[in-house]
Amino acid sequence: MNNQEIIAATAAYVKKELEGAEGGHDWFHIERVWNNTRRIAQTESVDQLVVELGALLHDIADAKFHGGDESIGPRKAGQFLELLQVPVEVIDHVKNIIAHISFKGGHFEAAFHSPELAVVRDADRLDALGAIGIARAFHYGGFKNREIYNPAIPPDLNMSREAYKKTNAPTINHFYEKLLLLKDRMHTETGKGMALERHRFMENFLEQFYREWNGSLSA
């Protein structure tokens, strides 16, 4: 198989595997991240096959839906790519992207870095920002039966990695504990530019949210 055939086969596999997935982590999320990845990769010196496979497979088995087990995703992706006879160095790189892409909370510092990881991570983080990010946050909050907002429960800006993984806080807190932090954690110049607009949209949303929550009559 050539690279385009490998990518097409992987896209078909992921689309099938994620049928019925939670709406914030379904095929459409993958497709958006894939599109973001291809856009950012145009301005970066990266291995195109690695970044596209990394984007397509990054949530093939998200740990949130597998009891927190972070090994399932890389393993499942690796097994599939082996069936396609993808070169082992590409498989290992893609598995490392999957293992290190997620926002971990706390002050977690990943042990693996590559330009390809930077591109896919930025692409994934962009989908947690802006209008799509807001929609995904509230969809997942509803999926987990979380409160929308509770003024008595302030955001925890000093959570450990384990606390972040186990939090059950209201969805609005998630903006401060993750979403609003992402703008300053982008790696590529293209990603930074795209994040800024989406970040501002979220700030405007929160201002409107609090006005409505408090019954403000001001415009």
C-alpha cells in the first residue's frame, strides 16, 4: 500500500470503530482534528504520513472511556497499523503521539517530543477551543451528569494529574482548568494564530454566560 492508501484505510477503520461514540470524541471530532492537522502541517517540516495517522488514531481508544487505561489506545493503533504493514518506525512514532497527546492537568511534563506530535497536539487542542470546544465541553458534561455551573464550587487551578482525571466539577470550571489554558500551550505558529480567535470567542461566551446567570439587564 502507498501512503494515501494507508491513510484512506485508516480513516475508514476509525470511522467504523467510533460508531456510536460520545459526541465530543466521535468520528466528526477525528475528522476536524485531521483537517486541522493537514492545515498546520503545511507550515511545518514534518512527516506527513506520521501526522495524518497520528491525527486519525489519536482517540481510537480514549482512556476516559476505558477505565483510565492509557495503554489501550497506542496498543490498538499499533495492532491495526501492523496489519497494514506500516514501517515499524512510523508505527512507534504514531503510538508515541497517541500516548503523549492528551492534556494531563497539573504540571505534567511529557517525556516524548517531536514536530509531528506538536502538530497533532495543536490540532487536537484547537478542537477544544472556540464554538466547537464549548459545545464539546457541555456535551461531555451532560454525558457525565455534571452541573453546568455552581458558584459554590470554584475552579481548582492547582490540581494534580490524578485529581484532574477524576474531577466531577461543573462544566464551567473546565474552562478555567483546561480550555482557557490551551492558547498559551500551543506549539506551532499556525496553531497559535488559530487558537487566539477561538480563545477570544470563549471569553466572550463566558462574559455573556455570567450576565445571563446573574440576571443582568445590561447589553
